[in-house]
Amino acid sequence: MPTWDDVEKLVSRLPGAEITTSYRTPAAKVGGRTFLRLRTEAEGWLVVMCELDEKEAMLASGSPAFHTTSHYDGYGAVLVDLAEIDEAELGELVEQAWRIKAPVRLRKQLDG
């Protein structure tokens, strides 16, 4: 089961990404833009930015790792249960979220 420490390690591999806070909770930003944050009010749930069609696909998959609330209706973010996701899939989600918010030059830097 991944932890916030594992999330931080994944984030540290992404150009320009930084660990900070958002709404007084641990978060990751790139270029000042939040791409994920830990919800302390629902411990273990990570808010991950995504495209709306990806969000719908994740929720439709029936996986217990993905959830949403009415607060996120119509918004490109999904809640990810760290207790229900494996580290490889989490790594993909973190990178995808970073790509949504990262400037082009940083995306190019990652793609080498």
C-alpha cells in the first residue's frame, strides 16, 4: 500500500515539481499549479487532477481505488484511495496529473 512518502518519491522524479501545501494539506505543484493533494478529512485519499473523460473511465471501472464526491462534479479530479491502488498505477496517475499542469518546456524535459 503506497503512502504519502511514496507519493513524494514519485513527485521528486518530475521536473519542476515541488511538495508544498494546498488548503493546509500536503500537496504537489508544478509551476505554482496544484496537480495533487492529500485530503486529511478523508485520510488516505489523494485528490489527483485528470481529464474528465479519464475520470469517468476510472469511476466506471468499478475499482475501489477511485471515488468522487459531489464537490468534484464537473471538475477534472478524482479521489484515489492509497490503500486500494498499487504503486505502479499510482505512478502513472501522478505523472498524468503532472502533465496536465506542467508547462510545455518541463514536459519536453521529461520526455527527453
